[in-house]
Amino acid sequence: MSTRYFGARVTRNEDPALLRGHGLFVDDVRVAGVASGAVLRSPHAHARIVGIDARRARTAPGVLAVYTHADLGTLGEPLPKLIPHPTLIHHKTQRALARDTVRYVGEPVAFVVAEDRYAAEDACDLIAVEYEPLPVVATLEAAVAAGAPRVHDDLDTNVCAHYTQRVGHVEDAFARAPHRVRARFVVDRGASCPIETRGVVAAWDPRARHLDVWDSTQAPIPIRNGLARLLGLPEQHVRVVAPDVGGGFGPKIMMFYPEEVLVPFAAMRLGRPVKWIEDRREHLVATNQEREQIHDAEIAVDADGRILGVRTVFLYDSGAYIPYGLIVPIVAATTLPGPYRIPNYHCEFRAVFTNKTTVSPYRGAGRPHGVFVMERLLDQVAADLGLDRAEVRRRNFIQPDEFPYDVGLTYQDNAPLRYDSGDYPACFARALELIGYRDWPARQARARADGRALGCGVACYVEGTGIGPYEGARITVEPSGRVFVATGVGTQGQGHMTSFAQIAADVLGVSPRDVTVHTGDTALFGWGTGTFASRAATVAGNAVALAAQAVRDKTRLVAASLLEALPEEVELADGRVFVRGVPARALPLGEVAQAANPLRFAMPEEWEGPGLEAVRYFAPPQGAFSNGVHACVVEVDVETAMLTISRYVVVHDCGRVINPLIVEGQIHGGVAQGLGGAFWEKLAYDDQAQPLSTTLMDYLLPTAADVPPVEVAHIETPSPLNPLGVKGAGEAGVIPVAAVIAQAVEDALRPLGIHITEAPLSPNRLRQLIVEARRSP
Amino acid sequence: MKPAAFEYHAPDTVEEAVALLDAHGDQAKVLAGGQSLVPLMNMRLARPAVIVDINRIQTLNYLAEDGGTLALGALCRQRAAERSALVARHCPLLGDALALVGHAQIRNRGTVVGSLAHADPAAELCAVLATLGGTVTAVGPQGTRSIPADELFVSYLTTSLDPRELLTEARFPALPRGTGWAWKEIARRHGDFALAGVGVGLALRGGRIAEARIGLTGVGATPVRAARAERSLVGAVPSDALWEAAAEAVRAEVEPDGDIHASAEYRRHIAGVLTRRALAEALTRAREAA
Amino acid sequence: MKLEGTTTLPAPVETVWKTINDPEALRRCTPGLTELTATGPDAYAATLTIGIAAVKGTYKGTLTITDKRAPTHCKILLEGTGGAGFMKGEGVLDLEPEGTGTLVKWAGDMQVGGLIAGVGQRMLGGVGKMLVGQFFKCLEQQLGSGA
Amino acid sequence: MPTREITLRINGTTYAGRAEPRKTLADFIREDCGLTGTHLGCEHGVCGACTILMDGDAVRSCLMFAVQAEGAELMTVEGLADGDRLHPIQQAYWEHHALQCGFCTPGFLMTTLAFLRDTPRPTEREIREGLSGNLCRCTGYQNIVRAVAAAADVLAAAPDAGVRRAPALPDGCVPPTSAGAAKTRAAGRARTPAPKGRTAKTKPSARPKPKRPAGRRRRA
């Protein structure tokens, strides 16, 4: 396959429209007669609903309807359970509107539909709900303490799953290990906070019995299938479109958010289109959050720092419900081993309910936690044994000749955790070279001489990406010569309209500008899973490649008869089709497409149907494992504990790179979100599980003045698991950031000997660590 | 997050505005830049029944030097003051602080007087007014009065203004020629409210400190003048040890509250650090000016 | 949110005790209290409009005085719900004679929920202290004028 | 709820409509004027996605009521391009991959327009502080800073550059050498996007953009 665009820094097809303000985000959808919805949410973290009086709201000006649980009928049942797991014994999901108990601040209690959002919010203020507050479970530790209040009163525990995986003989390894390190690692709650909040628009045509839904989802097809089942409609009568989506990062893949059911329900009941757009305060209490975990971890090493065994027992906060299963804790547990050979490994977690917003994956989805624990343990080993931080890692790397490397665990896709390919030592060496690790001690000493505390950090990770089950693509060459690609994944800024175009363009010999890629519309492509776990480019990309090859073969077949040649002699290039060696007698690709759809005479049987079109699916046997190394230099103002990041380097291996411009953009954005989680962003709750940071004044997203430039370098170790040899890259940027920052800050404050075992690390908290370190010499 | 309904008035003169305030009392809120009030209205935390929009009263849109004092009308946008040559020459402390108030889009609409009326305990401009010993002019049904900074700020978001009074002007006394100044703050992100901030004015005569002004934000319910620290500096010879002593004095004088971003202890600590650094910078400027 | 402090009132303990339990004094001195109707011994239905500057919320709920150990100890409970969320205040008062006046040690816990908690956390501690300060200042005036 | 007549000009066109005084300018622009390029990200003045120009100043349209803009001259993202010719700032954002999901981009573009007018020759620190009032969750800001620096060069070189014809994607686009980093590139790498709507295709016809010598140290 001649590659001309694959691997090139092609600027994006989707930009001109977005730059002109002609994007179509859910709030931009304009449907005649659309009414606006608003949700009344619980102000209590745990309470019984004694009564709801909506009479004044129902008669308020502009109000069309006020729904409570009693109005929902079968839609009032707990929403669907995703991704079951044998150890998930209490798979609790919420109802579209709370029936008798609210279990987190922000849980929907009533849904108002009015002429506009202003009137709908006015009506919400008129609804009187009488609550009887119940005891609150506000923290992970409180949730598992003896006699803790129950988040779900029909259970006798707050633990909804207890899952352990083991490799080798862990107890023996620890028993005979000359050196062990133990520590507790705490990661606080964070939110992905895309700049576009969630939104749903629904329009029901009772005559055509057809439901149109626009939804800011990362998985339109499962939403379509679920809605069809819940509403009793044939799937083909429900169309779900994920138009332009303003950033997803994980939480926009939840199925179902209450509003995704309430809005279609109201549209069908009222016979009028309904639009609900989440505002920012709602987003920070009602859109799924993540990150909260407490790890008690331990590492056993020999005298040379070689790993004998690792053990982590952790608590995972699932919030009030667990619709999305055990994906995050399983990914955390199975990412921890990283690029290191760990003969004996024990990972055990309990997924726990608390009276807080529901949790589901947010970019990284547990990978940052696994890497934070592993890298921090290794740093402590290096410190204890007086080893160089880089050397202690080099000694434990899985070597390039050991692939495929079986870690001995089961990954999130229930497949064996087997690294397909990689070159960890090369990636590591490259990062050390770029950050100037060799002469770092001298540089650090010079800075310390003139009173400046500089620190350097380096951290490694291996990231499971590109998991199945499958994605598909349909490619059509139109008589104009343009190529149309339809696929089921959703797009939230990852540049699929360009990267998939590059793949198809190379196979069909056209320019990426002549390829239109359309994702996220169930009417255009009805089979698929969605965009998550850095899989879209890997899984859907390969489907596009397979479909393009099929269209090329069909083109050769049809052109062969036109050019009186054998199909295998036919070539495609520069939008033309010709017999190899005789480019002068070429046909425009569009003409072949026209010929493939004859208006008269017979159509050859071997064409197996009209048109230059093919549908192909790609189902990877297992995930493809990317890897990388981040390194950084930080400066700490020891007096104020404020941190500046002077350099940040990422060396990344995601197999063959389709478009370096786009991969680098993914890494820049990932690092920025990682830095947010390492330093600025914390969702604060008080001891009654009341959220205290529900605006962007208090949930601090890093700005252009805070995020340093990120230097990115690629290493391309192709994956043997798919034809394109690609791996995922969407989450790489965020994964080791908290670990590398913690190591760098510890390095900067080495004389004080502080230990950083938590994220985020605010100046306030760092100063406390400095004060404590000074008090206990 | 849509505001609750309100009755909207856009008077053309101060008199009309005051008449409206007189008629509606504490049911009415004045809208100038709106950069603090409208977010509260969008969140329905604030639901004023009446809004008196003064943006049409162009007589309030001025920035002038008036006998050694800078007079800023109620419609003088923060951005205009930030980029004003008069401010740079007479009140560089105000200019430096303005550059850290929110972001350009906020300062293009936000007014200096509006920030003083809103009286956020972590706002930069209130501390600058207190540091420079400025005053504001309030026009009410009973007439016009001038309110000095130390009588204006009462508590969180609370001033001594009567709901029926309109703040029409802020007056920032120029720092005497040869005075060194510095504004220092710590904020989590560029443009955020200060966890703590300090404004300093330092005048030298014969190698000794003739006058010292230290005003802080973020460390109490209102801006704080560190009077004891100021007194400890007058007459003394500048030195690092003196700055450290002043920092300790400031730490003893402030009563910060903690919140999810920083504890009271952290704010107290950096108030001292910022004071010391501000005094050092002000000293360099004072010496350059001498 | 824990708050505590001490204040001195210019009246003997018995007078202070009587005033604290007098609905009229409570109606006048509890900041923003617009309605207080007795519903039982030491129990009242209350309507409060509190807040600062532009941020005001009306809360309907109850005020009760419990754990009474006359004249030196009692606990005041204030609960209310409104558009901006709900509010629960609990104050324990300990009175000790101090010269001719009374030393009041108060320890309070203010629990706020919903809209006001999520947005106002930056100032709630300070606002709480301010409202308690206003309550005692008013009591002081009440007692000072020779109740 | 009583409504008021509001008349204002956006991108040179006069719009008139009725709205309650409480209707924000952002909602009025989006719903009453049908210009959905201005986006809402927070409605409390932090994210900057709603940034427009009002009488030349960059302002947060979610913090203003529509009635306040009576008679004002507004500019929104839809007013930047001249037909199918992008403004140099839009062109620079495109060439430097300075957008991913595109939701915050309109706000960034309007902020950049006002910023470069006020600060024609900005340093990187000035650019980053000038942009710190706009939040982006996808790009990590790096390419946006590069795009603003590039746009500053273009506008400084030809102040009346105003809008330029977008050159085509040269077909001499050769992918990078497969091995090793993407850092240093062989000549002729793809870099100038053709004027391409998402669906309608306008055939690129202009000559390719002259290539700046690779690696010239820009001031930023």
C-alpha cells in the first residue's frame, strides 16, 4: 500500500467550518418549536423524598410540563447496567428521576419543560420538595468503616465489588526480600470538565413514528439501541446523532445519563421537540467524575533494586452508583506493572459506594493511579538503596526481545494482559537524553548554590489501548470522484475526519481533501461501540483501511472491463484509474464509480452489486499496548510552595503514527489535563458530602499561562495486532504526570527529604509537607 | 444558569439613578461592569428585583488628575485605567494591581469603582485604595459625601454605603514623588483572586524610611492596613532584617480565613513573605527615584 | 463548618439567660429573622432572609432551644430550606459570670447545602462569623439598654 | 415578563428583536440572531468561550444583558472570514493545529483579534497571559500560542493583510521518513490546508504558500 498521507502532518479537514463558527454542537441544533428543559436536583447528599409539590410550577408562565418519578412508568426503573463483572455483586444504577431516595447532591428529582430555559428554571424554583436528611457517607474510609451508614439501604454493605488478581508467589517474594517499601497513596476526585457541557435534543414525529436525538455522547450507537429498547421502538426508527462534540474525555460515554432518557420521553409525551443543555454548575455535580482512590502498596526488591514482588490493596470510590462497571479499578490494577518485569504481583481492590456523584472513566481511567503507585515506589527504592533513579528503572525493564510479554493478568477487555510490542529501554534513553539527565546533578547543584530549588523527574508507563470488541466503516466512491467514509465511533476533536481520510486516501489514490468522513450518526452507520480507551484510530482506523482495500479491489474489477485489462493490472493514483504502465489512458475515479452503477444493460455478476462501496469491520483480538516516558524540570519557590514547570518532555511510542500533528495535539492536551490533576484540580466535598467547588472559580482548570510548552518525540514500534500497525494515543499525555511532578518536586526539595504520596499537590499542601519535614529532621 | 427576572432601568443622569435607588432601596442593585454581579445573578444567588444600569450616564466615564489625586468616575473601565498614562505616572501601584485583576475581557467591562462597591475581601483594587488612603464619593437622596477607605469596607461584600446611595467616583492619592512602590500577590492561576496580596509604598529621606504604607488583601473580611508594621518601619534604615521584622509584624496583624484553596496559616505565612518581597522591590524603586 | 468564639455581655448571667430564651429578643437579634411563631415549648417556626450584599436567600424552617441547663448552658438549633439550598445551624452557648457581666463561650457548626455551599464556600466561614457577631452585638445593645 | 425592542449590529448587519431584560447578550446572539458560533461554556465569566467584540473591545457576552448592547457594534466569529477567505488569524489556527474539538475556538479567535490589535508584537509570555482568560481542555494551549505568534508575524508584515486567499494543499506532500522523530522534516511536507468546507468542496486553485525557511527562530 503506497503511503503518501499516512504519517504526514496533514492539516485538518474539519477546521474551516469550526474556525468560521459553523460547527454544529448540540446547543446549535435548531428544531422548529423546540421547548427547553431544566432539571431540579437534590441539594442533599442523602435524603428520603417525603413529598414533591409541583402545583405552582405546573401553572407558572411558559411551563409545558413538570415530570417527577411518578410520571415515568417503566422508564422509572433503574437505568441499564453496563459491563457486568462476576465480582460486581451490587451493580446499582440510578433512576432517570429519584423515586424515594436521593444519594448525591445533584441527583435529578424533577424535570421541567417550558418555552425557554429561563422560564424552566423559574419553574424549578417553585417546586417544593420535602426531604428527610439521612446519614451521609462522605469519604472512602468512612464508607468501609464498621457501622457506616448505607448508601443503598437494601444492602448490608457499601462495598459493591471485591476483586483480586495474583501472579506468582507473592508472600514468598516478600518474605525473602532484603528490602521492602510500604506507603499509602491518595488521589483526590477530579472531573474532565470539557468546555462544552452535556446536552440532548429530541424530536418525535408521531406520523412517521420516528425519533431524532442529538446527544453530546461519545457512543451514539449504544444510546440508539438502548433508547429503542426503553421506548419500545424499532432501532431503525430511532436516529441518534453525535454532532460536533466539544470534548468528551470519558464522561460523555456514560449510558444512560438521566437526561438522555428524560428528553426523548418528554418530546414523545408533548409532541414537541425538547432541548436540555447542562449548565456548568450542573456539570460539576451531575456529570460523572473520577480519580478518587486510596492505595496501600508495597514493593519488595533485592539488594540491586530488582523487583521481586509488588502488592497493592486499594479502595475505589464509585460514587452513589456504578453504571459503568469496574473498568477504572481494573485498569488501575493492571496498568501498575507498567514496563517492568514483576514476577510476583498482587492487586486487590474494593469498589465502594459513597454519597457523591457517580464515577466512570475520565481520560487515563485508572492508568494514572497505577503509574503513580509504581513510579513512587521505585523512587523510594532508589532513595533507600542509594541507587540512581534511572538505573533502578533500567534494571527492571522488559527487554525488546521479550514480546509478546504476558503479564499474567486479565485486562479490562477480559483478554489476557499481553504486551504486543514495544522498546522500553530506547524510549527511556531518549527521554533522559532530551531532559539532559546525565549532567542534571551538576545543573541542580549550580542552581542550589544560588538559592534556587530545581528538580528533575522521569516516569514511565505502558498503556492498554485499541481494545475491541469492534468498529466498522463503509466507504463509497461517488460519481464526483469524492470518497465518503461513514463509521460508528463518535468524534470529540481527535481529528478523525482527517486521520481516517489519510488512510482511505492512500489506498484509493486520492487527496485527503477529497475524502469526507462522517462519524457519530446512527443513520449513516449503525454498528459500532464508541470512542473510549484510546481506541478510535486503532480499531475504526483499521476498519477504514480494510474497507478502502475492498473498494480498491472493486474499482480494479470494474475498471478492468472498461480498460480491457486484468483487474490486477489496474492502478489507482491521483484520483485516476489506469493500467499499470499506461497512465495516459486513465479514467477519472468518478467515471469508474458512475460505470459501476449502470442505468442500462446488464450488470456483471462478479461485481456482486453496484457501486464502488464496501463495508468492513475490524475486531482486534486484544488491546495494543502503547508506552512512553515523561520527563520534566520544575522549580519550587520554597517559601510560597508555588511551582513553575520549566521543561516538560514526552517520548511516546504508539506504533505507526497516522498524523503526527494530531498525535502531538492529543499529547499536549493530555499533559495539560494531567498537570491540572497533579496541581490545580480538586473537587472538594465537605463532611456532609456537599460539593464545594461547583464553579470554574473554584474547580481550577489550568490556563495558557500555567501549562508549559511540551516537547514531544515519537518512537514507532508497530503493533503486530492490526494491519496498520497503529496503537492508541488519546490518553498517553495524562497518565504519568502526577508521578513525574511528584518525583521532580521531591528532587527539588531533596535536602528536606519530603515524601509526596498524594495528588493534587496544592501549594497549601506542599507547604504543610515542607513545614512537617523541617520539624522532624 | 439563567438569571431570575428583574425590572430594568437605564437612567441617563446620576440624579435619575439616585431617585431609582431611593425608590427601591435594597431591592435595587446598581449595574456598571457587571463582572461580579451578573455571575451571581446567572447562578440565582443574587435575585435583585430592580437593576439600575448606569452605563448610559457618560458623565461618569472619566479619569482625571485633580491636584495630586487621581479621580476615576464610576464608568471608568479597569482596562482604561490600566493603560492610562496618568495612572502610570501618578499611581503606578494602581496600574500594577490592575494588570492582575481577572483577564482583559473582564477588565474591558469591569469598572474600578464597581470593584470597590462589590468589596470582595480578596480583590486587588480595594487593598490599593486602602494602601493609598483613597476615598470614594457617594451620592444619595440626602446629597453627596466622601467616604475614606477605612470607613468604606465593613465586611465580606459589605460596605458602609446605604442602598440608596450611588458610588460615583474613586479618588486615589498619588504617591509623593520619589516614593517606591510594589504590588505582590499569590494567586493559583494568572488572573484568579489573590490567596494573599500586598501593596507597599515606601518614601526615603536621608537613607531612612520617612513613610511606609502596607495594605493587604485576602487576609481578612476587608482590606487590611498593617499599621503596626508601618509604624515599625518609619525612621528605620532599610535592611533585610528590617523587612523580615515587618513581615512578622504583618503576620501578627492579619486574621485570614481558610478555604478549599488555602488555609488561614498558609495565607498568614505568604502575607509575610509577600510583604518582605514587596518592601525590597519598593526600596529599589525608591532609590531609583531619588 | 466549625465556628467558635467568646464574647462578653454587660448583664448578669440570669438576665442574659432570660434574654436568650425570650422569643422577642430572638426575633429582634437573629439576623434576617422575619417570622418567628411559637409551635411548642422552646420551638418556633421561623422564616429567615439572610445573606450579604446582593446574595440573599429566604429560608423557611424551625428554631429550637434544647439541652437547657439554666442558666448556664443551652443549644440553639436553626434549620431552614429555600431556593438557594438548605441551612442548618447549631450553636452551643455556655454562660459564666465575669464581674458584673457574663462571659459567653459559643461553639457553632454551620451546615449549608445546595447552591450556596457549592458557590459560596470561599466566604461561608467569614459570613458565619459575621452573622454570629451581629447576633451578639444586638444582644449586647438589648442588654446594655437595661432590658 | 415584559420584553424590550433591541436593535444592534453584528458583523456589519443590523439585527432587531424583542427580549426580556434578563436575556443575556450571548443567548440573544445565538437564539434571536441565529449566530451560533458564539458558545456558552460556563455562564459565569471564566471560560471565555462566549468572548465577542463589542465596540472593538473583547467582552464576555454571557455577563452582559442583551438590552445593554442596544445600538452597539458587535463582532462575532462569523464576521472574521471574508467569504471563503479566512482571516490570517483563522488561517494560522488552521496551519498550527490550534484547535481540536473547536468549541472554545470562536472565543479564542475573538480574544486573539483584540489582543493582536492591542499588542502587535507580543512575546510568548504576553501571548500566554493575553490568552489566559480563555480556557481550552483539548489542546494544552501550545499550538494556540504558536498560531497567535504566527498570526502576529503575518499581520505585522502586511497590516492590511486582512484576509488572504487560502492556498491549496500542495500534492507534493511526502510523508516523513518513517524511522525516528518527526522533529526535522524533509522539504515539501504538507502544511498549507486548502479552503475546504466540511461538506461543500471548493476546488483549490491558488499557488502553494511560499515556504518560510524551516526553523527560523520566531521571536515568541
